[in-house]
Amino acid sequence: MLSIDNLQASVADKPILRGISLEIKAGEVHAIMGPNGSGKSTLSNVLAGRENVRVTGGKVTYRGKDLLAMEVEERAREGVFLAFQYPVEIPGVGNVYLLKAALNAQRKHRGLPELDAMDFLALVKDKMKLMEMNESMLYRAVNEGFSGGEKKRNEILQMAVLEPHLSILDETDSGLDIDALKIVANGVNSLRSPERSMILVTHYQRLLDYIQPDFVHVLAGGRIVRSGGPELAHELEREGYAWIGDAQSQTVAAQ
Amino acid sequence: MNSVPDTLEEFISQEYQHGFETLIDADEIPRGLSEDTVRLISARKNEPDFLLQWRLDAFRRWLKMTPPTWSNVHYPPIDYQDIIYYSAPRSQKDGHKSLEEVDPELLKTYEKLGIPLHERAILAGVAVDAVFDSVSVATTFKDKLAEVGIIFCSFSEAVQHHPDLVRQYLGTVVPVQDNFYAALNSAVFSDGSFVYIPPGVRCPMELSTYFRINAKNTGQFERTLIIADQGASVSYLEGCTAPMRDENQLHAAVVELVALDDAKIKYSTVQNWYPGDKEGRGGIYNFVTKRGDCRGARSHISWTQVETGSAITWKYPSVVLRGEESVGEFYSVALTNHRQQADTGTKMIHIGKNTRSTIVSKGISAGYGQQAYRGLVRVARSAIGARNHTQCDSLLLGDRCQAHTYPYIEVKNNSATVEHEASTSRIGEDQLFFCRQRGIDTEDAVSMIVNGFCKEVFKELPMEFAVEAQKLLGVSLEGSVG
Amino acid sequence: MNPFVEYCQSQLALRVAEAPSQEASRHSAWARFENVGWPTTRLEAWKYTSLAGLEKITPPTESFAELTWDFLKDHALLPDAKHRMVFIDGVFHEGLSRLDRLPQGVRIGPWSLLQDAERSDLVPRLMPAQTMTAFGALNEALFTDGAVIQVSGGAHLDEPLLLLHVTRGMHHGVQYVHLGENSEMTVVEQHLNLTDLPCHGNFATAIQLSPHSRLTWIKVQQGGAQSYHTAAVHAQQQQGSQLRYFPFALSGAMGRNDITIRLVETHAEVILKGVYQVADRSLQDFHTSIEHDCPECISDECFKGVLDGTGRAVFDGRVRVALDAQKTQSRQSNHNLLLSDKAEVDTKPQLEIFADDVKCSHGTTVGQLDETQWFYLRSRGVDKEVARTLLIKAFVKEIAEAVPHVEVRQALLHWLGTEEEEGFRHV
């Protein structure tokens, strides 16, 4: 599905990612954990194609194609979905309009006919039930005046409608109360399938109680300093990130 | 005012504290203005010919100009022939050498004003240039500053000892024909301060000028020129007072700042000229042109002003952002009480790439005071990536005061971001009642609200000045609500 | 004297000959115009707006084909308007208009069909709009025709009135509106040129709102490459009256609107929300003045501008709160989207406050499209250009959405191309 090879990237000329390599197969869920400032969000942004992140080295192959050569919208249509850490408010653009435009852009890209308003609404309403969202939110402007929890649910709704191959969830759990977290996790879990992969970017173990990852990676100083199974997340929860300082210096020393 | 006032109505009526007069023998030239006056002033000051010619050029241009009428201030026409353009304490010769030579009466005056000129008894770490009517009477810490190559002296001295620097920079920020008052100043300016900070030097102490108008019927026309060479930085303070007189006196100063690459100039003013009495008699007409030129890349010029005095204030400290990534700032608190009028604001002219400017203007209007914020933010086509943020708030006390906002925003570049916000609100009797019911007296409540309102600006002032400014606002507001 | 003024002067004699009873007022207006003089950029009110283009034009000599409603309705914002007045080149066109279904208490008709006595009565009432600018004086001296709207107390015009002006030469027109106590109506004023030849329309609108009356007015300005439009609007609002005025300046070489709204009695409310769009070689200029003369009135003003190509826009918005106009609430904002590096905006929001117990604010922004929003839309697969257009439309949509009348709002949203999601609401 996704193969990241020695990826390096900078933001405002400051190197943030210093050589990341990661293999994600179809159907796998990978959690990327790490302290603040470790480069987690930069990794999400670089995969989605954010322009303020400059790739300075390395390769990313997505379903056999060079991901980094694609435009933002092309990646989206190819099935890469980023659930934003801070979903953007767009006054004046209806939520339902965005969903329909996005879905049809993707269908067109894949050579499928566009959905008419009736079929589209039936689909969206179905997904909204899953996310326990009020239908009225469809007709409001994108994220405008939404609470933190509503915004995050709206992200997952978009994900559910677009059915991406690769979903990147950037700190989707931040700012959610426990009930909202369960709803979001439920939405995410319903999308798990052998054809889909996910990257969960998170600071805390909490989200992983509801969405079981297959692999856990710890990111620090722009590198993956440890990888393991779900048990690694529990270990982090118990011991925090303090040990990373040592691990990092060891990595540096090893190099 | 002995007892604590109870209502807004009672609050505010303390007299102007710096209204005394110093009796001193003065060397004055006759009233009136002509080419001869200009020649006379230049001769008194033993100036080189280039400066005389420069003054005469300004004078001839001034004759063809008319006073600006676009501002929202009202005053009877000024008779420019009825003003004395040069007045100096008799004992004081240009280029004073040491404090011992300064007339003891003058030293007393400054002591009374709280401006110590004895270097030992000092506001720690502040060098002062004291300007009395038309001349500088003392400059402290000159030698200490000279050790690091800083020139801090009266303008007259700079003309004598550093004519090349004067010639290189004078009038390059505010050209002689810039406006009516600037042209007048260029023709007849008498003294002022001169600062040059050499490359890479951070000025080790605050520099300051203290302006005092004393003589009757005189105008004060001082000229300040500050140059911060590459990588230099300086913080400069200016204070002003005048005696209480029934007739209006004119103060038409020009301040020019030049910041070269990576230089930083911070210019703070606490302006407390005599504002006139409650009925609007007397007071200073403060018609001042202040402008900074961010000539170098990454240079930074910051104006902070607290304006509480003057019958009429007309001034727009501005920054021309020429150098790439240069920064201009303007922080202002202006208070008008009784019959005071103020038309003040700033101009930020963005020319260089990625230039940034910030404007924070706080206007407080009380009594019959009237006040206008007038600002210009211009983004030239060349100013790619320029940013400006303007915040402009008015606080009203009393139902006969006025507050106006006239921002001009001219944007010729689509990569620019310009934001302007303004609001107007009041201190009401109900708010005060609430505070008093909670045990806070009116005076404290008003000062609490006013200080909160001005906080953003006060925090930009050097510490000693911030305290003084807060006190000054408290005093100036007394009696403001009727 | 420039060619434009020369042409105007040649028209004066014609107008006087047509209606000798107005000779005096037309001559004195011309004298007033000469006294004020042709506006130049040396005047504060014209600082950013040069009339160099207008100065040179004279009306085209071509003759134009007769217009039919079948043709016009494709251009009309409300093609099915129940009530409509059509003015072609400054003159009321009875055949194209439809005023036969007006409810009781609503009197709408053209100036040209009024009796002399009625005209003399109206002349002073138009004056406030005609004394605002040099163009107002020209208007009084030269106007040919106009709409006269009088709604008596308690009456209610059931459906919006369409005022359609087609200007292909150089013409001056008036509009007079008087709403009686507690009456209500919606007006859509639309200006078209249907030609790329030089033309100029100059309008003066006087609005009087009696206590508790409610007027909604939508103005849509469209023009060709050499079309010039100048207009002065003066509204006076009595107690508790509501005015909602929505100007949309969408195209044309140059447009200048001077809008003055006076709130002369308590509890009057005004909503003034407009859009200007400029592209290559075009300019739109809005000068607005809201005058709170009395306590406890509310004003809410918002203008949004989209500037592309070498387009220029000017916004000069003044809010004045008079002495004793306590408890005034006033909001003003002006937001500009600069889409090209050659566009230019000059904006000057002003507050003049002479009372202390007031809540007033204004805000202005000038900027580009929001990068984060753009990225967000693209990350959902929306095409780059589509996302851009979408964000531009979303920017101005807010103004159209404030129009209270449903059909007019839908028509406007459709015109601005922002109606896409409306479709879903009916599913």
C-alpha cells in the first residue's frame, strides 16, 4: 500500500523529518506515537501534500506510484485521506456541497458515473447515522461554528463517504470527550477492511484502546526510534516518553 | 483635591502640575519672521553656509504653503509675525561644556520637573538632553556614551562638530517641503537632539530629551535626528512640559529617524505640554512631524506615545518601510479632556518585501475633548508579502466628548494582508457604581478601567516611563466627566 | 469644459424645452453643478477615483433595435416579476412594463406621466439625493424620467417590484419612494447596458420611510466595457422603520455609488450590505454615510469586494453618531479579496462619534484566498481551480444570504453561482 523510504522534510528551512522509513501493507493499521514536536503532524502533512512542507530527500511509493509527484487533489482522488488535526472552517461553503464535490471528483477520476442528488443524499444520511450526527449539519458551512467534537466527527464522516484506501488520522482523538471518542472510533473501525490501511497519529494510548493497531511506531526527533506491536503503546502509556532522550542518543551514536 | 471624589462628575480637576514659570534673563530676538530672522538664528548659532542655505530654501517654500485644513482640529489663524522665534537663557551659550556652567535657576527648574541633570542623582541609566526654549542647556553622560562611539549631543553641537553627518541625513526623512509646519521648522529650528549610534553598537542606556517651553510668546521649533547605523540599537525617550499661560504657544518640531540594516530604534514620548484650562484658554499647539525611515533590511522602528497634553495635537509619527523585512510599530495612548483637541495617528508606508507593521491606538476622550485617529496604511506594488494589523479603540467618558476614526488603507499588492479593527465604548456610571458597591472608589475604578484599556501600549514603554504615564493619565483625567 | 460636460450642457436646453414648468429648478441645478465643478482627484471624495475615462465619452450615434420583453427577461434578475417598470434610455417604456396588478394603497408610476402640480410637490423631496454630489446636481438639471413609488399606511406590496433600467446612451433618471406608516415592500433595481459602446447612467434615489415601515431594496449593476454608472441614494428613516439595502456592483467600466442613510427618529434600523466585483480596467467605488441622528438606532453595514486583473475598488464608509444619539449600535465591516497582483483597493472606514453611550465597531481586511481552506478542499479531491472559485463565491455569498425575500435571494445566489447546495434542500 505505502512504502516510505528514508523520507526527509523541512518546514521553513528547519529539518523536521530526518529519514523515515515505513512499510504499510493493505489492511494494516499503524499507530505513530511520539512526544510533541517529534514530527508526527509533519509526516501526516507531507503524505497529504501540504505545500509548506518541503521534501528534502527520500521516496514515498503509494500503490506503485510516486506519491510525492502527485498534486494534493490527485492524491485525494487516488484514495489518500487526511483527517486534519485542526479541521478548517470554510464559511460560505456548505458541508453537503463539499462532500458531493469531493465524492464526485473521486468517482470521475476512477471512471465512475457521478452520483445524483438523491443517491448521494441517501449515502450520506446513512453514514451520518453511523457518526451519530444531526442531519442539519449537512446544510451548515464546512466546520463553521462546529464544536471540537463535531469537527472531528465531520472529518470521519468525510472519510466514511470517500472510502479511502489509505487514511491518515492526525491526532483525531485530541479534544474529544469519551463519548465522542467512542463514536469516532466506531466510525473508523467500520471502515477497517483487508483493502484499507490506516495511519493513526497520536500522542496518547487512549485512542488505541478503541482502535487496535497492528503496529506501533515511536517517532522522536524526526526519526522512528522504536517499532513494535500493540503492547508498545501500553509501555509508552506506563513509562512516558522520557526514555526517548537516551534512545535517541543511542541511535545517533550508532550512526 | 483632598477628598476622594465620589462620582465621575467630581473626578478630575487637578491643576496642571508643571505650570510654573522660571524667571530667567533671556536672549530673545524680536518678534516676527522674515529671511532676516532666519539669517539671524543661523548667525547666532554660527552655522555653516550649507545649513543657512537649507533654511532659506525651506523658508521660501514655506511662504508659498498654506496650513493643512484636512484635520479635525479648530483654532483661530496663527499670526506667524507675532511669535518670537529664538529665545535662549542669557547665561547659556551654545555648546555648554559642563553642568557647572549651567545657570542654577535652570537646574532648579529641571529638578522641580523631576528631571535630574546631575549625573549622580539620576534616573538610573538614562542620559538626558535638556532643551529649554530654543536651546539645549545640558546633556548628561555624553562622555560615557562617547566611549562606545555614540554621539549624543544637542543639535547645535552636532552642527559644529559633526557637520558631515548632519548634512548627510538632515531632511532626508522629512523633506523641507513635506508640510507647512515641517517647512516652518526647517527654516527656524533652533536646537534639539542629535544621536548617532555606530555600527553594531547597542546603546547601553536610555537616551532622552526633555523639552521645556518657558518664555512667553515664543515658539519652540526643535529638530531631532537619530541615526542607527548597521546593527545598532537605541531606545530614546522624550518628555515635554510648559508653563500655564493664557495665550496659545506653538510647538512645531520635526523628528527624523534613520535605521540602516538590522538597526533598531525605539522612540517613546510622554507628551505633557500645558493643555490649556478648563475653558480652553491657553495651551500649546503641538504641530509635529515625526517620521522614521527603515532604510536598511530587517531594520525596526517603533513609536510609542502617550499624549496627554497640548491644547491641540496634530501629529502622525510614521514609518517608511523601505528595507526588506523591516518592521514598523506605532503604539499610542492619546487623552483629550476639557477642550483639548487631538488629531493623531500614523502612517505605515510599505515599500520593501515582507515588511510588517503594527498599529495600536487607544484614544480616551473626556469632557468636551475631541479626538481623531487618522492613519494611513499604504502597501506599494513592490511590497510583496507585506502585513499590517491595526487596532484602534476609543474610550469615551462624558456625553460631550467626541471620538473619530479615519483610517486610510491603500493596497496595491495582492500578497499583502491588512487588517483593521476599531471599536468605541464608554465608562458608564453603572460600571462605576458597580465598582463602588464592591468597595472600589471612583478614582481607582476609572484608573483601573483606563489602565486596562491602555495596557497594550504601556507595556511598550520603558519601565520608568510606564509608571509616569499611568500616573499622568490618572491626573489628566481628573475632572473629565461632567 | 470636457466633452462629457459639453454634451450635458447641450441637453439642458432640450430638457427645459420639454417641461417649461421646471425651467427654474433645472437652471439653478446647472448653476450649482458649475459652482461645485467637475470632480477631480484633488477632492477628498474623489481622491482614488479618476473620471478621466468618463470625461471623454459622448453618446454613441448608433440606433438600437427595439427591445422586447422576451429578450429582456433573459437578462432580468426576476424574469417573472409580477410588477415591473422598464426604462429604456432614460424613458419609461409602457409596453414593456406591467403595473396593472398593484394592490390597493400602492401607487407606482413614471415621473413623465405626473401632473405639473405633483411634480412641483416632488421636486423638493428629490433634492436630498440631488445635492449630495456634482452628479446629483447634473441629475436635477437633466433627468428625463423616473419611478415614483408611494405606498400608503398599512399597505403591503405582495411581490417584489422590478425596476429595470437599460441605458445605452447618456441619461439621468430619478427614483422616489415614500412608504407610509407600517407599510412594506421589496424593490429590485437592475441596471443593464447590453452594449460595449460608451454609455453613462446617472441616478438619484430619494427614500422616505414613515414610522414602522419596512423597505428591502436590491440593486444590481451590470455594464459593458465602456459603461459608466453614477448614483446617489438618500434615505431618511423615521421611528422604528427598517431599511435593508443591498447593492451589487458586478460589472461595467466604472461605478460610483454615494449612499447616505439618515436615522432621524429612535429605533430605526438599517442593514446595508453590498458586493463589488472588479476585473481588468474596471473600478467600483462605494461612498456610504450612515448618520445616527437620534438615540437607540441600529446600523449594520458590510461590504465585500473581489478584485481581479487590474481592477480597482474604493470603499469609503462613514458612520456618524450625533450628539445625544445615545444607545446607538453600529457595526461596519469591509473585506477585500485581492486575486491578482495588479488589483488595488483603497478603503477608508470612518467613525465619527459625538455621543458616549454607544457601541460602535468597524473592521477591514485585505487579503488573498485562505491557503489552509484551499488546501483542505484540495485534500478532499476538489480540483484546484474549482476550489478557488468555490472559495471566492463563498466569500460573497454571505451578502446575498442576508436578503430576506426568498425568491430574490435564490435568484441572487443563482447569479453569483453559489446556489449549488440549495438544490439539496428540496430533495
